[in-house]
Amino acid sequence: PGAVVRCLAKLRVLLKEKLLLVTLRTKEEGGSIPVSHEGYLRFLHTILDTDCADLIDIEFFTAGTDLPALVQDAHTAGVKVVCSSHDFHKTPPKAEMVSRMVAMQQAGADLPKLAVMPQSRADVLELLAATAEGVGSVVHIPVKKEPEQIKTFLKVPEGWGLPALVVLGYPAKDALLPTQVKATVENKVRWNKW
């Protein structure tokens, strides 16, 4: 743990205001390190105790029933949570993908993430079906006050822009839906003036 803490402290200094996402990808989720459940929990708490991370990646299955408490601990430490689930060999059925994303959101994850590997057209259709349920990712161009709100939420340093945002999961029930500017000839076409 001491080496990890020293490394994070050095990274924090080097990165200055840039965001630091800390991930330990376990062997079960596609990484190379086998880690016990208790060891994984100790690692996450060590990271949170350093006050160096801006975001932490918590593996959905590795965290198990401890996920809600871990998310709460991260939020108490001022750290945003990426909750991830990886299946690099197949694509689970639609119901399973939807269930995972819902569970991540119910646990309070800020950025639920599901990575799967379609092996066939049927897998692609399962992924599209899950997306049709409202779960998935979309590329969103921030408008109006969104760029500043997102920059504040993610602690984006001054001078950085947000040309696009990748959004995962279901929208909140009370989500603010930005309205589009109505395009007319008068407000879009300019003849010799601006």
C-alpha cells in the first residue's frame, strides 16, 4: 500500500489540475492481477484515504454487495465513481445488461460503464435492444449552461473545452432536458450581416 500511496501522491503533483482516475482491473474483469475481495476493498479504501483521486473505478462484480457502501465512501471523500462491468468474451442477454446498469445507478454510481464484446450479429442486436431500453451511451454536444455545469461537476481545469460528452445509463426522473433552438431562415441565413 505504501508504494501505491507514494505513486498517487507523485501523480497528483505531476497532473496538477488534470483529472486522475484510479483503476485496479482485476483478473476476473480482464486485468492481470488476481485480487481477493478483501484485498480489493483495502485497495479502494487506500485510494480514497490518499485524497489524490478525482475518480475511482469500482468493479461491479468484484465489489458485490459492498458496492453501495463503497460508492458512499467515495462520495464522502469527494471522489466520483465509475462503476464498471466487463465481459470480454461475450455479450450478455439484454435483460442482464439492463439489470447491471440499473443496479449501478441504484448504488449511486456517477458513471456506470458496461463493456461487452459482441461475437455475432445477434450479440449486436442484444446490445442495441438494451440501448433501446434507455441504457447505453450517446454522444451529446453540451449546450447552454451544460458545458460549465459539466466542467464544475468533473473538476475540468480552466482552459479546457467540452466538445462532446458520452452519457451512460438512464436519465434521472427530474432531468433537465435542454430545448433546441428553432431553426428558421431568419435566424440561420445571413445576407451581408451578422
